[in-house]
Amino acid sequence: MTDEIEQLKKQMAHLARLIEETKKRLPAHSVKPPVMADLLKYEDEYDTLAKKLADLKSR
């Protein structure tokens, strides 16, 4: 189980970097739909992994 937790943490760290990089690509005005779609996808995946991690830790 600790291997799974470590893998989830690595995936979350990678997603956190992607989220930050994507936020930097967002312009101050006229947000591009594809960039926003990427950001939402990364945030959703991050939230899913965070829930899995919390579940594993609570066991």
C-alpha cells in the first residue's frame, strides 16, 4: 500500500506542476477555451487522486 501512496503522491506532484504551468499560460483577458479545458482536466484529475490518497491513508 505504501508503494501505491507514493505513486499517487508522484502523480499529484506532476499534476500540480501541470496546473501551475497551465495557469501561467492563461492570459489576463480573453481566456482561450483549450487552455481552460486543460486546466479543468488537470484539476479534476488532481482532486480524484487526492480523494484516493485520503482513502488509502484512512485504512
